[in-house]
Amino acid sequence: MSGEVTRWLGRLRAGDGEALGHLVPMLYDELRALAGHLLAGERAGHTLTPTALVHEAYLRLLGERRIGVDDRGDFFAVAATAMRRILVDSARRRRSAKRGGDAQRLPLEAVDSWLTDDEAEELIAIDELLGSLEAASPRARQVVELRLFVGLGHEETAALLGVHEKTVRRDWQMAHAWLRRELGRGGDRPA
Amino acid sequence: MNEARWSELEAEFSRLAEASAEERRARLAELAPDLAAELGELLALHDQPELLAIEARREREGASGPRSSFVPGGRLGPYELVEPLGEGGMGEVWLAERDEAGFRRRVAIKRIRTGLASAELLRRFQVERHALARLSHRSIARLLDGGETADGEPFVVLEYVAGQPITTACAERRLGLDARLALFEEICRAVAYAHAHLVVHRDIKPSNILLTPEGEVRLLDFGIAKLLDDAADGPEARTRTAHTLATPEYASPEQLSATGVVSTATDVHALGALLYELVAGQRAFRAHETSPVELASAILQVEPPPPSQVAPRELARALRGDLDTIVLTALRKEPERRYPSVEQLAEDVARFRSGHPIRARPETLAYRARKLVARHRLAFGLGLGAAVVLAGLAVQTVRERDTARAERDAAREVTEFLVSLFDADPYASGTQATSATPLGTFLTDSESAVRERLADRPELRARLLMMLGRLHANLGELESAGKLAAESLAERRRLFGNDHPDVAEALNILGTAQQENGELDAADRSFREALAIRERRLGADHADTAESLNNLAVLLSSRRGPGDLDEAVVIGSRALESYRRRFGNDHLDTAQALNNQAVRLFFRRAAGDLEIAASNCAEALEIRRKHLGEDHPLVATARHNLANMRLEQGDATGAVALLELSIGQWERTLGPGHPRVARGYLLRSKAFERLGDRPGALVAARKGLAISVAALPADHPQVAELKARVAELEAKPAGAGSPP
């Protein structure tokens, strides 16, 4: 697995458009398995932070090899996408379970009970807004994804994207205000 | 929204986010109405910060989670802490568990409390963990993982071993001499295995060697000491080591001296100290009743008594002779006169156990006499250890630049090559048992071997020639260093073209050699070319670029041609910015850059320079105090420099207060007779004079002169300056000075 991830990261960096399609599912499975595993214990005080999950996946998949800074950046970018999909899928399963009677209804998993209803609805809405954000500012979308779905701080986000921390802060403040405005408009928009 | 609109909005947004209400109103009035409306809406949201639900969730969990990580039941990533196991040198050690496919795996988590930036430590950890993960030996506890807590505190995760420190265990189980020696042999085999994998332990001591209930030995913390030393690598790294060694009883002379090189011989020394304690029941060097400074000087200078002289009487006979010789050979001050490898130490122990003659020879009387004379000139430690040092360098350099595969191949090649240089068995040659290759011969031999045998591997050859150049430079042999660097440079230009980081690396070494040789213009060209390459290829924030800026600034301020000082200030300020960005504002390297820049500004003294210089010094002082503690010569240096600035700024009272502290610190840390202490008194004399206290100024000047005369050659400028000062102050009667 480790070798495969590294190989695809190499191809991703070389501009291979297919690479992302291979990497995201790999990380998706890994991250979800980890999340389920961590939650299965149901011990008191148990928390599931996306940051811990991604770091854990990172160590499991690539930890035994020393990978370059480039790989690390790419890994986190891909992991952010995978993490977002996990959370959003989980939110959708939750929503459909609630509404019931849906033919597409998916079985609930351990990870699904982690989100509250409000969080689930918000995540689905944010996911839908990310497309518009991508069109407006691809970098701002990356910042939002790394911060919201991986839980990285400004500094680490800046290091991974290779930009100045100030830039990340600016992108984040503006994107955060914009997201909140769009979420507030949620009711007006066609569902 | 399209990109143009977003970036227009964002530019205004970031400008106005923190602006006052008036400023905002004024600016919004200037903008197109639809833009102003949208902007106003976003700014209003920004003013009423509110977390998204998912963020609020993280805040809550962050607060109850990792912040309180070091408590029973706390979590660090996948690990759950169970209970503290004890306090180690670098911080406490916790027993922790993690779920692993249904069973609970126990691990030991070591909290690392250092003044080091954890980012740097973690970066180092990523570099090292590959090498450390390869150590797979039943007697070596594995390093499993590493990370940092939410507070940014670094920790490492190690295989958990239940057991007792070897010395305690031997005493409690009342093990006999042969059983102890058998355990010691096992320990040696594990250390030798690590050496074969290019890992030196550096911190072997009883608390790092446990005996399990099953009677097996386990070595802990392999490579951790190096991790810490490397992370602190920088101008102050050397002094740090001597100051922060937690258990100096087991440190080797080269770890305590400023010029020492840590190698496999360092572990041989520590094993000698361990063997001493195992057979004699006492430590070779004891912290008992002595200060760390006294202990360090004992390790550097005092020969411990043979174990047979301190052991209980019933054991003394067994120890006298061969076992004394084995222990004292391992404990020799000069690394190259110890056992050349751990295997050979183990072998002699095995010979002793089986009743065969050992191979080490006791010191001769002639040698003892020679050593007495040369004691203060400790040789540069090289024996087989040099191979490991060199190979370590090679692996490191290759690692940072090449891909994983090339890395493995190159490392193996370098190792094989270096091992082949040391193929000859020193015992088979019939020469004196522990005579080692003198360093000069070693370098010459290595150089010709590199040239001959790597003729068809130009890249590797260039790399090794440069490393040899670096070793020559460390030894002060600048001509050879310059020649090797120039040759390596030419080779790399041919291989990689002119615009390559490896070319810059060679230029940098060449420039240093040129500068030391007094060829300042040539050094100027080398440093500038290296800087240009690094800026282009590595970027402004890279540590190597900062190094280049710093080198060029130092050169310019020492050359002092027309315009040099001005340019030195400009370059120095870029270097400082680069250190700030690279290491942060709270880092010893940044403090060094602040100090260097302050000195340049102090010399130039254009309008405003003194103020900036003083604030740089004050900042450097705070950083050093925080990281090094009060009693460190570098803290005193920062205070002294700041006093100098304050005096020039007209604040003589402030200068006197600072000098009060810095002189005392230097006296304690460097000794009362050190020339730097005299510099402190010289400055104090000037400050007193400024305050109108001529008698005080005279006392200080006389004191400084007495120290300088004793410590410096008669024609040293500091002696002359103090003499003139004393004469001048004596010429005028007390009280006839300038008004206060």
C-alpha cells in the first residue's frame, strides 16, 4: 500500500490527471477504516479529530518511508479531499436515514453517529458551495478544505500550499465570511 | 462569482477588515455600489465572528482532548496514556497503549522537553526515523513513532520494555562476575549491530539498558541523543551539549570538549564506564559532591583508578590485570586510543572469560609522560569512528537531495567503500595494540583511495572529496580544504552545470577556506555566486540561503572596503529576515543573526543604527535567556553587547546594571581569569567614568589590566588599551573629573 501511494503521489506531481482518481479512494478507505476503528471502542472521552485521523493515515501509509516535503503537501491535499468526502457521505447517509423510505438508503456506520444533525446539514451545504469557491479562487478552496476538513492551522496550511501565512489568513477570513453569508442564504436557494 | 471579482473583493476586504469605521465608510463610498454592498455585507459578518458548526465541534474536542494530553487517560493521536513510568533526562516517560487490530499494544512515550523548536525537531525526526526504523535487533527497543501535542510539544514513541536498569538488576539478583560479563557482551553485540547500521547511541548509561524479568537485555533510546543534538545544530550546538547532558557521569571527553567529534568511539567510552560500574560496583566518574563543571573536567582530565582498586576486596584479585586493562582501554581520553570498535571490546571480554590472553595492552610509562605534556591538545577523534562519521554525512547529504532508491544505493556504496578503507585488522599488523592511524595519514589515504577507486563515479567522488575538504577545514588545514573544495567544485560544474545547489555547497566551502586564508576578494566572489544559486534554486527562505547571506555579510564586515559595511548591513538584514522566517523569532540561530547584525550597525553607526542595534541585542538576549538559562556565556555576551550599545546611547546607568550581571556570569562560566572578563571590566570602567565616578573607573580598569596581562600576549591590543586607560585615569586626581 505504502509503495502504491508513493508512486501515485509521484505521478500526481508529474501532472498525471489520473493520479487523483486513484489516490482519493485509497485514502478514503484507509481514513474511514481508521475512523470506524477508533469509534468502535466507544470509550469515554473518545474523540475523533480529523487532524489525528489524517496524521494517523499518513504514518500508516507512508510512515515507514521518509518522504519528501513535496509528497507531504500532496498527501495532505489529497487527504483533505478524501476526508471531506467521508464526512459529507456520512452526513448524507445520516440525512437519508432520517428521512427514511429512500431507495438509495445506505446503512449507517460507526462514523455516522459522530456528526450531529446540524453539523451534517452544514457539511452538505458547504460541500455544495465548494464548487463555486473553486471557480472564484482555487487557493481559497484549498485553504478551506485543509482547515475545515483536516483541521490544520494557518501555519501548517501555509507550509503545505507553499504560500505565506498572511495569504492563508486573508483567504480564510474572506472565505469564512463568504461561506457564512452563503449558508445564511441557504433558505432562499433552490434545494 | 468569478476570479476577478473575488480577488477584487479580497484585496479590499483584507485592507478594510481591521480598519476603523471611518476609514471603511470613506473607502466604501469610493467603490462601485454593487462591490461596496457585497463588501459591506462580508465585513459585517467578519465583525461578528461566529464559528461554523464543524469548527465549533473541533474547538470543543480540542479543549477536552490533546491539551491535557499528559494525564492518565489522555490521548496523543492513537495512543492513550496509562501512567507515568518515571522521569528521564529530557522529560518524563509514560506508559501508553494503542489499539492494534483488536489487541492493546503497550508503548513508552517520551516527552521531550527542550528549548528547541519542535518543528525543527520533528523535521529531524522525519530524516532520522528511516535510519532508526531499520534497527531491528532483539536487544534494541524500537523507535516506533513521533509527533507533537496540540501545544506543540514534541514526543517520541518507543517500544515498551518492562525491566530494571542493568546495574540495579545485577545487584538485586546478586549476579556473579561472569554473569555480569556475559550480559555486557550481549549489550556490546547490540551496540555493534547499530554501529554497522551507522547509528551511534551517544547516551549509553544504566538507565537506558534494562534487564527484563526473563533475563534479557534491552537497549533504549537509540539515536534519540543525536536527534536532539542535530536539531540544535547551529552556532550554539556545541555548548548546548555540554550544558544539557542529563547524566554527565557517562559522557565521553569528546562530548564535553568544544572540538570533539562524536563517533562510535563515544559509545566505546560509555560502555567502558558501564563495565567499570558493573564489575567494580562504583561509577568511574561520580557526580557525587561535585558540580557538573567539576565532573566535566574530571572526565576530560582525570584517569579513574583501576576498577580493582575500588572493588570489594573479594573481587579485587579477579579484576586486577586484564580486566583493569580492558576497562581503562575503553575509557581512554583520546577516542583513537580506545578499542577501535565495540566488537573488539566485546572480543577481549570474551577472551578474558574463556581464559585466553587479551589483546589490549596497558599504557606504557613513556606514553603517560608524553600525554602529560600534550594533555591540553586533545587529538581530533578518529579511528574507525571516522568511517561512520563520514558515511553518516554522506547518507545525510544524499538523503536530502535524491530519491529513495538512489539514497539506499548511495548509502550502501559509501558504507562499503569506507569499510574497505578500514579492512586491515589493526591487531594483525603486529604494531602496538591500540595505535590508531594518525588523522593526517587517514585523510591522505582516504583522499587517494577516493581518487583512484571512484574514478568512474564522478558524482560520488565529488561528494566525498568535498567532505574530506570539510574535515580539513575543521582541522584548520585551510590550504588542503580549499584545494579539495575547488576540485569538487570543478567536478560538479562539469556534472550539473553552473546553476545547481551542489555547486553552491562547494562554493560555500571554498569561500570559507579563501576567507580564512585572507583571499577576501576571491571569497567574496565564491559567496556571491553560491548565494545567487541558492536564491534561485532553493528560494529566499531556505536555511542554505540564509547561511549564504550570513557568510557574505560576515565577510563584508571584516573586509571593510569602501561601501562594504553598508552592503554588509543590507545583506545582514536580509539574512536576519531569512532566519526569522525559517526558524521563527524565538530560535537560537535567529538570536545569533540578531547579534551579528547589531555588531555591524554598531560599527557603521549611521543615523538610527544604534537604536536598532540596541533593540536587536535586547531581543537576542531574551531569546538566549529563555533557551540557555541565566548562566551561559552567550547570555553574558548578549548582555555585554547591549551594555556597549546603552553606553553609546548615553545610558551609562543602564550599562552598569547590565555589566554587573554579565561580568559575574562570565566569571562563573568562563573563569575569573578569562580575557572576556577583562573586556567586561574595561567597559565598566568607561561607564563609571561617564557617570563621573573616577575612582570606580580606575579600580575597574586596573582589574581588567591585571586579568589581560595574565591571559594575553603582551602586544595584544586589549592590553595596550587598558594600560593607556589606567595611565590616563591615574594622571588625574580623583574628584577632578568631569561633572556628573
